[in-house]
Amino acid sequence: MGASDEPRRVHFQSPEYLVERLDAIADLFDKDRTDLLVEAIREYLEETAESETFQELVATKYYDDQLEFETVKQLVGAETAQRLRLLKADLEGDPLDLAAPEDADVYGGDVTTAGEDGHQESR
């Protein structure tokens, strides 16, 4: 068991009906209330971390320097955090200074544009 796996006492308040319901479920399964709470928290955190919306929020805050890499790792896992780190480094890098090709017709023929009235026009 690593240092981060060591039990830590946490105190919080909960509505009484939730505690009573939790205790009833714990009795039913012959488990300890704490074991059920830890299991529920673990499942919630795993589901949240897998959520696309959550991952997008973490990425946005990381790219905006509102989250440190170690925090990102805790939130979305090491593999996803490493991917975000690589993407961030790529985004922060200097763009390639490439000139547009002069001898190539990138449109391959006719060009269709939108006219002032919104209708398509061919050139």
C-alpha cells in the first residue's frame, strides 16, 4: 500500500435520511458504512473522469494554465494527462513557417464561393 493509499479520516455532514439509508444497505450486505462510502466515491470518480465533458473542462483549464500537470494526472489518469501535455506543448510551439505553394492549384479547377446574397457563384 503506497502513501497515497493510506486511509485518511474525513468528516462531513450528510442529511440524516441518507445516513439511515446507507446504514440499511450496509446491514443488508453485512458491510461497514465506510466501505460503502469509499466504494461509492471511487465509482463516482471513475465515471466522472471518463466523462467527455469533464475531460474537456480539465483540458481547457490545463491549456489555460489553471491546472498543474500533477493535478491533471489525478483527475484524468496518467495516460490522458500525458496526451494533454503533448498537445499543449504542440499548441505552444512555434507554427511551421511554410510558404503557400506557387505552382499548385490547391482547388483543382473551378472555385465555388458565396456571393453577397449568400448564393453560390462559380469562377
